[in-house]
Amino acid sequence: MRDRQSITGLFFIARQAPARVMHATLLAGGLTVGLGACSFTSPDEATGSQSVGIHGVTAQQARSIASEAYLYGTPMVASYQTLYAFSIDKNNPQYKGPFNTMHSVARVVTPQDTSVLTPNADTPLSFAVLDLRAEPVVISVPPMESRRYFALQLMDLYTYNFAYIGSRSTGNNGGNFLIAGPRWKGKTPAGITKVIRSETELVNVVGRTQLFNAADLDNVKRIQSRYKIQPLSSFSKRPAPPAPEPVEWIAPVPPGEMRSSLEFYNQLAFLLQFAPTHPTEKWLRERFASVGIRPGQPYKADSLNPSLRRALQEGMHTAQNDIDKNRNALAGKTDGLFGDRATLKIDYLSRATGTQVAIGGNSREEALFPVLEKDSRGQELDGRYAYTLRFAPRSLPPVNAFWSMTMYRLPEQQLTPNPINRYLINASMLPSMKKDPDGGVTLYIQAQSPGKGKESNWLPAPDGPFMVTMRYYWPKPDLLSGKWVAPQIERVPN
């Protein structure tokens, strides 16, 4: 199988290989990795006692702590790359706007849009970075049609999807949602629909609003224009609290160096100040502090004992190997890598793996994005051949919102030009499609037209290799449990 992914979230930072759900127990690098959890088991039974310049800490202990910190911190450092680009670095081409403002993009995606992998043509995006240090913010969303899916995904610095505002989670009636940081102890004012608490003071928000077709674009723009973020003091018409202490934002680790540069640990120490210690992680933070990684305190590798620097480098290498082994051992889907703290618990390995696969991936109950690259015979898809995919009667994908399938040429993972300017087929197109005699629906996946009588069901393919990304929004239990089995792509005999 090719090394592909369907990007699910904040896809601008890194292009990584797909992760897969683990089926066995892996023991490596001082870690115990199981199906449902990952816990650090660091006995630190050193075979030697080489000094790293810190009383009571051996080189082996330092390596173990460095591995733990790398797995724990990888999502935080990657999140910071995103929010720095989006809301701090005004010279970055990805800059969206200052903290606590919503930036939306609404247009029909075409083959000319090549800045991201597997561009999503279903749901125009909105972005925001929340700074909750001074006070909470209120996110207001408008009421909209019951048939239109939308979701605002709230992701903390740990990359936990700690909340959603949207069709599945809060409904389509609109409302005002108070997003509070971990230190807020105020009272909820009138007019607030729901209070949502974040474990960290910095939050990434990704919004998705369903686009039915090209003629629907102005409706999406109107909805997006009414997504609003304001400080709680503005919402409640009260004086603003004192501004937080100014922060000297440090430049993030370049993506290409994040897995090898010891600057990673300085970044982690910087970010810990925005993430108060969770009760279950007190012991872990104490271990980080034992080698000098403390919230908000600079951690400059050049000034460290050479033996400690070597231990940090070795620990980072070990942990990255664990991530790579995990990714290689998984079995074709990424949905177990994303979720909230209650779902992932202390599975830091999965959290780090998910970050390197596609930072900002949706929780599985919100959306699933499997990728189809082979036909029913296990042969890679290629536009030299014609294919069909048939949904049997009453066997369309079981979703509460909608489903789609989008064509991407390989290896670029981009949309491809075609005579009818159609890049996807989705649920909203079903009324215009032809049914089979038994009521099923057959889709024609090929480079050349299947004939005028079948073009309503045609998903044009490029002349060469391609893949199809399925998108299932708000999946029903039968889809989540695997009871519903997706049909395979069948090659048409010559």
C-alpha cells in the first residue's frame, strides 16, 4: 500500500504517513503500549551511574525521562507550530489573524488549490486560536437549517478534542458558548448556552460548514460571517479584567527539525506554563522538573552538561522510534488516535502518533475519513481501467449528517481536472443520480465517460494512479462498530 493519508484537521504543518490502530502489545524503550492505554513504566534500574550533572539522576534515568517528555510534548510542540503560524507570526503565509478572532474561507475547491494535501471540498473551513489567560471567550453560532452539518472542533495544547460545538454535539439552533481556561473561577452570566472548559490556556479551533453544491456558497458565507468570538467581558458588558502578563513568544521548532533538535525540550518547557498540571500527571511533571524541564523556564541545550545533552538526544531517538513502530504496526485506520482525555486517557504514544499522522484529526464519533487505494482484488487503483462501486438497496453509508467520496490523483494527492468539473460524489447528489433496477446505486469511477446515460453517476478519474477518500460525517453506531461494511471498488472486466 502506498504511504498516504486523508488529512483531517490542521493539515498545514506536516505531511506524515498514515497511522493504524494497534492490535498487539508492544514493549519498547521503557514503555508499555497496549490497546487502550499507554503508561510509562520507568523503573530506572540503571546498569551504570554515569553522571549528567544533576544530583540523584543517572544517565539512564535522564534518557528515560527524555523519552517520556518527547512523547508527552510532541502534540504540544506541534500545536504551537500551528497556532504560532495562524495567530502570532504575521509574516507567515498561513497567518489568519490575532487571537480570539474567527477567520473563514468559503469557496468551491478546484484542481488549482494545491497548497494542501487531499483538499476538502465538502466543508469550507473556519479557524481561530483562543487565548484564555485573561478571561473566557464566548463563541456565538447562528441557527441554521437542520439538514446542514456544521462543527467547531476545539483542540487544546495536548491535541485533545476536548469539545465540539455543532450539529452532533449541540444542535443547529445556535447559541452562545463560553470557553473557559483552566484557572477561571467566575460566574456564568445570563445568555450562555453552555460552559466548556479547556485544560490549557491556548486552544485551536477548526470549523467546518457543509456546502451542498456550488450554488450554496453564498449561504455558507452568510453562516460563517455569523460565527463570532468575543471576550466574556464584552459579551456581558462589563469592564475587562487586567491584561495578562506579556509573553515573549519564541519561534517554533521548524517541522523538519522537530524530531532531532534539542530545542524541542525548550519549546516544551515554554508551553507547560499554559497547561496547568493535571492531577493524574503530577508525578510526570515532577520527573520532567528533575532534569530541569519546568514550566516557563528556558531550557537551553548549549548550556547543559554534555552527558545530559547526549541522554536527551538518545531519549528523543528512542521515543521517535516508538512512534514509528506504533505507526507501522497499526492496521489501516487512524480513528483510535484522536479524541478527548476520557477516550485517550494516558495513551501518550497514540496521542503523539496521531499528531505526526495528521494533527487535528477528528474524534471518530464526529467523522471518519478512510482512504481507498486498492480494488477488490488488492490491485492499486489506476485510471487506465474502469471501476464501479455499488451501494446495495438500503445500504448507503449510515450517517446522521452526510457522506462523500472525493477523487485524488497520485502521488500528488490533489484534485484532477475533468470534462464535467466533478471532483466528488456526495449524499446531496443522490436525487439526481440514476438508480439500479433493484433500487441500489452504482457509481462509475473511470477516466473516460461511461456514456451520457451514466454520467450522473460518474466520478471522473485521472489517467494514472489515484485514490478515493471517503468522508463520513456524524457516523451512526453501525458504522462506528463495523456492522456496516463498506462496498469495495470493483474493476470492470475489459
